[in-house]
Amino acid sequence: MDVDSQAGQSEAIQLLADLVAINSVNPYFPGGDRGEADVAAFVSDYCTRLGLDVRQQAVLPGRSNVIAELRVAGATRTLLLDSHMDTVSLDLMGPDGLRPRIRDGVLTGRGSCDTKASLAAMLTALAALTRDPSGLRANVLLLASVDEEYLMRGAEAFARSGTKVDAAIVGEPTSLDVVIATKGFVRWKMHTVGRSAHSSTPARGDNAIYQMAELLQQLRREIEPRLAARAHPLVGAATWSVGRIYGGASVNIVPELCTVEIDRRLLPGETSAGALAEIDELVDKIRQSLPGLTVRRDEPFGDVSGLDTPASADIVRALELGCGRVRGESKLVGVPYGTNASKFADAGITCVVFGPGDVGQAHTADEFVSIDQVVSAARIYEAAVRAF
């Protein structure tokens, strides 16, 4: 999409349109055959043309992080700008998801909000900093990361690489508010085990689905009041949710196995080990009241810590200063979802989350982002880097 003829549009909007037009559906979702490879090639080429040092970090087969560095003479610190390249599926949008359009002050398309808007704004800021590095006191590292929409393995691989980074801004749709606290999550499968039988004589079997229904009913009564009583001032209460359930082989067979997948949102400071231990304790208690109940819990397939960055941190102050200069105001908030920031924070990197767009528009059938917010974000990223 060519936006040159659109009055008042900026380099950031052209970049965003170009990025949205590239399919980068995460392979976890339908249609993700190539993953982030084509966006990675685009980002690598753009940063190479800026004259930056560019390298790729292999994370998964055919899927690599892109790392571009602006080195500053005499700098003793490094600031990371991270934005993920992957999106959720195109299913809700169809082919139009790859056809960016501008209407009524917004740009539509899959990933326009989550989170190619942040990536485009960061690339624009990096270009401005490259053209005029005067006054910079920190090296700038751009990380275009893979796999955020599934297990955040791109951010995890970077965090484990040992690359020295002092602080990070993680791009996500925050409506240009400065996010200093996020929830984490732990996700796991739990199984009930019964005994199969012909459905004409169900009493000869032990229905695993019935077991699971009873187990979940009692777990809800036990766990939900506990979680509701725990809260963080910026992100709210801890929660849990059963997101998937499946079991049985055929309608005429009593099922011997039923499986659920559970998402437990962690408050800053909570650990996955603690959350799982609490579940195990409650399941053991329920077993005592339900003789014959057989339950297995798998090890987690997703584990992300919460984030709780002090408002006094240098990167928070730098981003607040950037917001003040560009928007005339700044606001420190928390959000109930997890981000790449948790992976970096676990490695000792002080993080904030910030970017254009409303998270309520992410993953929707009409995903869009405000053009004004994208342009402002590029200016704020640049100002924050200069202030850091």
C-alpha cells in the first residue's frame, strides 16, 4: 500500500502498511506456514539500509529474531526496543487482513494494532536516531522477536543469550500509556481417568467427563474466592480460566479420558510453582470427598512471570519525559495480560511496556490502530531514547 498521497502521513505509516501486507501468522495458528520469515527479511533489509549492525538469532527452525544495533561512542549503557513480528491467524479477517487500508484516521489489517504499529514506530525512531545521533548517551538495540503470540520463545532466547542490556521498552498496544505492571500466566493440562464401556451399559464404565465436571465444579468453589481476595493495585485480582476441554472416542463409548487446559493469571510476585502447588493441594482435598476420582496434572506448557517495575526506574522516567514532550501528559498503569517484558525482567532487565493502539482491537475481525497514535509513538520512542 502506498500512502505517499495521503495528506499528513509519515514514514511510520508507510512502514506499518508495508509490514501489515506481509503474512507473519505464528505457526501455532492456521495459515502460519512461513511464520515471521518474510517480516524478518523486511526488517533486516530496512535496518541494513540505515547502516546499522544487523544479525539474526536463530530461535526455531526457519524462525529467527532480528537484532539491529546503533552503537554510540562512549556509551556505557544499552537500551533495548522490542516488538514482536508474529500475529494471530487471518481466520477472522480473511485475505483482507493482508490488505492495509486507511479510513477515518485508522489503519486496518491483521497485526496493525498487535503489534506491527509498535514495530513501525520503533523503526521510524531508529531511523531518526541514526540520522541524528547527537546527544545520545546509550547504545540502542532493536529486537524484532518471534513467537510472542504463543510461548514468547523469541524473547526468551534473547534473554538467555547473555547480551548486555540495561533497560527495555517492549512494544504492545497500551494506548500510549506507560505500563509498569503486568500479570503473568501459567498454563497446563489436567486429565481425569476413567474406564471405557459400551454406552448401552454405562454402569460398567467410569465416565471421565463426569469426573471432570465434578472436579471443576468443586475447584471453582474453592479457588475463585481465594483468587478474588488477592489483588495488585495496578493489575487487579488473580484469575483462572478453563479454556479447552476434550475427551472421549465416540458417542457410543463411555470416555476413559477427559482433558482440560487451564490458564492461571499470576500477579506480580506470584510464582507458577506456588500457583500449581495450590491447585495440587485443592485437588488432593477434592479427591478425599470423591472416592474413585483419578486426576493427573501435566507440567506447564506456558510459564510467564508478572512484571512490577518501580515508577522511579530510569527507563520509566525517560518514557514519561518523552510522553510529556510529545503528548503533554503521561500515565503509569498496569495491564492484566502478559508480554515479552516478563522474559527480559527475569533476566534482570528493567522493563516498561508502551505502544500505540488499544488492546481491545487486537486479534479482532476488524483490527485497526489510530494513525495519530502510531506517529506519536515514533516521536515518543525517539524522545525516550534520547532522555535515557
